[in-house]
Amino acid sequence: MARERKFTDDELFKATKLLLIKDGYDSFTFSKLASVMEVSRGSIYKYYENKDNLISEFLVYEMNRFNLSFSGLDKSGDFQTQFSLVIDFIFKHSEIHQILEIINQIPKKSSHRDQSNQTKLNTYYIDMYKQFQGLIEQGKKEQVIKSHLSDAIILGMIFQTIAIPNHFGIPNDEWIASIREILSEGMFQKV
């Protein structure tokens, strides 16, 4: 009779996410993960050959959750309404920025399982991009966004706002509102 698993995928991935965000890919080890989860390293090795197997599985899980959550947003309404929802959503899921960076750190010469996960991740990334691009296209159609601006640059600007450090401890609501205002109206006074 097989032994019962001592942890769920959700518990494992939650601890994995915590360590990856705190320590980064290079410092992530099964020893640290086992310590956080209060299990033996062997119990993790039973399901994952190495850290790349685990991390690639985690990334697939996390990107799938992000995309499902984003596709569940109410997409009705004008561009300004949707833009505000998207900014709130991005900041609610601000760790996605760090997670997207980890995708590129997994070695290309990896197992079949990791390569399969990389293919899934690429698909999820494209799906995510298309969903956000749909919003930009709506903004251009409503003539709220300048049509000559590149979608890629606009999306990059939106996503990079997550990485701006709040060194002065501005309250989160004020911080997000200011970023939303700068992105939608610019920083110059109207004359």
C-alpha cells in the first residue's frame, strides 16, 4: 500500500512561491523548501526529480491560476473602467512580474517534463499577452490610447509599474492611484 502524501500541491506551490520570491531561483533548494514545509527532502524528491522539475510545475500552476483569474474579470464597460480594473488586478498579483522572470532561468537542457512545461508556459504567456493586448486594442478603438503607439511598449509600461519600488512608503491605495493616473493621463499639467 502506498504511503499517503504529506502535503498537497497547493501547500507545496505556496511554499515554493514564498521561497522563490524571497530568495530567487539560484538560492532555491529542496532543503530550504523541506524546512519551510516541515517535511523531509525525500518526501519532495518522491514527486520531483530536481528543483527545475518542481519549479517548472509550479510556474505552470501559477501562470494557469493568473490567466484564469484574469479571464474571470468583468470585461464589460468602456476602456477606462477596464483599465482601472486591470491596474488593480496587476497590483493584486504583483508577484507575477518576478514569476515571469523565473521562467527564463530554467535551463533549456532539461528533462522532457520540463520541456513540456516550458511549452505550456509559452502558451500561457501568449494567452496572457493576448488578453492584455485586447484591452489596448479597445483603448485605441475608443480613441483613448494614441493609435501610433506600439502595443508592446504600452504593455511593457503597464507591467513595469509593478517593479517600481515604493521607497517612501506611500500608502498602497495612493501608490496605485498615482500610477494609474500617470499611465492614463501622463505626468504633465494640461495647459
